[in-house]
Amino acid sequence: MITTLSATMTLLLLLLPVGLFAEEVVLITGGYNGSNYLSTNEVLGSPSCQVPASPGGIFSSPHYGHSTALTSSGLLLTCGGILQPRTCLVLDPVSGIWEKHSTLDQSRISSTPVNLPQGLFLIGDDLYDETTSSFLANGYTEWVAGPQIPGTGATGACAVPTSETSFLVVGGRGSVSNW
């Protein structure tokens, strides 16, 4: 049960498939505990319900308002956030160390990641413009501007792929959109 970790912790949860780690797990990255931004990560899902010290890793600095996603090419990325709004880190699953991967084309805070076969989109931004998106093509480290988001934006939304070239955005601060 997540509430046993910390009643006031703001969490970013990501279900990771078997293969990246030895088993299917949930990764909790960074957050805020009511008084401090967190640099710790926790892995849940082991048969014993214990949180292993690794491979969750520890960020070199606190993260909050960031987005974490498993790309279709198999990289585990965490990008943006209040304290590092343009930085993307990649997790080395063997060492458990987060390393710099890339720099976003613009700041991203509370963005929603969505994966399509050609790459990763981060949609919305809580700081500058909620109607923007960024795109990282598989195999590249350079982010480019993605499509403009209709309406008033979608920061903090949920997004799911609906085909190999489109996704559905639900909720957030903008209107429902289907790309």
C-alpha cells in the first residue's frame, strides 16, 4: 500500500515491465514529503514486498514536478521538474545510477509523457505554456518542439496511445483532445 511510504508524499508512479528489471515492478521517483523535495526513488513489486536499495537509484539532486517514462526503445528517462526544468536523466539498470541523457527544447514541469513507436512526447508545461509539447525520437538525444495542444493545454493530464501515430489526452487543465 502506497500510503505506508509517507502520508504526505507526492508520488510519480511508473509500472515497469519484466525485462528492464528482473520482474514487473512499480517505480516511485522523487516527490515532495510536505517539507522537502526528494531525491530518493523506490521500487515496489518484489515478492517479499521489500523495497530494494537498488536498482531504483538515487537522484544526485531532488526531483519534483518531473515526468518519468519508459521509452519504446527501452530507456527509462526522467525529465524536467521544478528544480531541473530542462534536464533529462537516464537510469542505468545495472548500476542503478541516473546519468544525464539530454536537454529538453524548453522547460517542462508537470508534463505528461506518452510513448509512441517513433518516440516519446512530453505534453504540457506548468510554468510557461500548457499548450506546448516536446518530442524525442527513438535513438536520439535531441528534443524538438512537438505539436501544439488544442484548447487551453493539458498540463497534468493522462495520455494513452490510440494507434501507432496518435494518442488521447484526458483531463489536465485543458480540454479533451484526440491526436
